[in-house]
Amino acid sequence: MQIKKTSTTNSNNIIQPLEIEENCFGVYFKGKFIFDNLAKACTGSSLAWNHSEIFEDEKYTYLSLYLKGKDISSFSSNPELLFAYRDLLESQKKAAITAKVDLSEMCFLDILPDHLLKKWFSERDDAMRNAARRVARPSDYEILHKIHVLVSKISKNKLKVNNSLESIRYDIFGSATGRLSTKRGSYPILSINKQERANIQPQNDMFLELDLNGAEIRTLLSLCGKEQPDYDIHEFNKNVAARDLVTRQEVKARFFAWLYNPEAKDYSLEKLYNKNIYKKYYKNGQIETPFGRKLEVDERKALNYLTQSTTSDIVLESAYKIMKFLKDKKSFVAFTMHDSVVLDFCKEEHYLVKEIKDIFETNMFGKFLSTVNIGKNYGNLKEIKI
């Protein structure tokens, strides 16, 4: 984390959304709780702790992303007091649950004493202002902002699993490369097996999955300055560099065996792909990706980190763009899974599919080919031609 001496933002006016709990809508701003006319009330500040549905995200900077998962208490002038108020709030919540208070239709903060809430948010505000003064905007803020807004939106969309509603809560700081993981208490979308996928059903008419073809390979090809083929990347590799192999699977296996073994040599593949391209991005034990991420990594794994991180950010940036495109539509981004984005899709919006596919395929490097699959549940998707 880069520490700065002075702030370029107004650190005295930080907006704290009350959405630290479900069903709580409002903000804490300038020492007050505000629940009505929020946009007007927050005029004069573009700095918020995190994203809320009440914000137009392009107009705000989210301070929590500067800390990259670090606890705000480390910036508190009195961390013991902050911890004490947090513990009091937790005990109040446990007491409400023990008393069988139904929190599903009310804001948990409504049952807490006003003086306790005011002190808790005031102490947090003090810590946030300290952080705003001391921590510099990270080089990867732009992509973190987009991913943060995306996963915040996904967490609000309920996922239907075996006729019950689940929430997906991604952790954007849970992996070394920036790939998403899931938080404790989230539906484990990233680790479900193929049988369990059939239990996931859309709220609209179908799931529509967009899946990049050979995503990491295409990323490496672009990093090497080569043009993208407009057909299957493994067939491309076979035609250009592996004509001695018969099946697509053999070509795929040969490529990855070569790619992630630093000692492996394959002169045919090396006519297309430069495994030393990582050196352009590697300095002092860090890879700096095209998205501005700075990843601590041993040189032996540097190429792996570069391609995985860049590919992940390509997919997540595209998912963010699709989410924005679908604003005010019935269809929405249900979740993202590795190199794919899954939409909960309304069939009457079928006319949007071609444009959505184009948004998904277009990135900073040009266009990456993708496939489109649809189905009545996530376990039974079939490819369609667009």
C-alpha cells in the first residue's frame, strides 16, 4: 500500500452507505444519518467508503478500494474504542437473533440505540478521514472500481437454487492474481460441481452464458503483439504450430504443458508466443499488468500471474460493461465464473444478444472470440450461433 503525505480528495466529507446490513438504505454524512433525498444531501462530496445502489458509480471514488481489504481500524486514532463499539453492535445483533426478531423486513440498524450508532459511525468516519489523507490512489483503481461495483450489484441479485434464494458475495481481494473468490457465507458458486449446477435456475426465462474461447491463450497472443484469429484458438494453434497433432485436446494439452513449465521448449509454438514477454512487465519482484495491478511474484511464476490476472480483468471489465448496458432491462448479470459471464435472461430481450456478445468480446486488445450458451438451468446449457 502506497502511503502519501497529503490528500488530493476532500477527506472531511466521506459518505458511509448504511448498506453494511441488508435492508438498510441511507448514508452517514457530515455527522448525520440521512434517509431521504440522498443524492441532494450528498452534494459536495464525491468520496464514499464503498458502492451503494443509491450512487451513480462514475461520479464517486470508493475509499475502501485504496485499502485493498485492509481493516479500517488500522487507521483509527483510537482502535480500541472502535473495536469496543463493533463488539457492542455484534452483541446487539446476536441478542436480536436470539430473541427471534425478524430482520428480513427491517433494517437491523433501526433496533440499535441512536447514541451507539452515532459513536460507531463517528469512529469509522475518523478512521476513514485518516486513511484518505495517508493512502494514495492505487495504480489499479480503475479496474478495482469496476469490479467492486459489479460484485456489489451481483450480491443484491438473488440466485435461485433448489427453489430457495441465495446470495453470491465475491471477494475481490481474495486471490494473489485478482481472480475472484467468494466470502464466507456466500453461495459457493466458484466451487460447485457439475451435478449441482443443474439446481441453479434463472428468475427470468433462461440463463445466457458468454464464454471466451481460450481466454488465457488469446491474452498471451495479444501481449505478444499478434492478431487474434476469428476461429477456435486451439484449431489456430494446430494449423500454425502443431500440425503433427490430431485432436483439439492434444493441441490444448501440449500448449499448457509448454506454457507453464519455464524449462519447456516448443519451437513451433515459440514462433507465435513469446514466453519471455513477462519481462516487459516484471521489475523488482513485481508484475505490473496492463490494468495497473502490481503483483508480488517469483519470476518463475511471473508469466502465469500476468496472463491469469490480465485475463480475469478482461472478463470482469466486460461483465461491468454488460451490467451497465442492461440497466433498466429485465435481464441482468447473475454471476461470473472464471472466463465466462452468466446472465439471467428475459427472452423478450433477445434482440440484445448480438450487442451483448459484441460488448463481451471487445477489450483493450481488440476482439476475443466467444461462444454463447443458453439453458433453463445452469447445468444444461447448449451453444447457439449468433
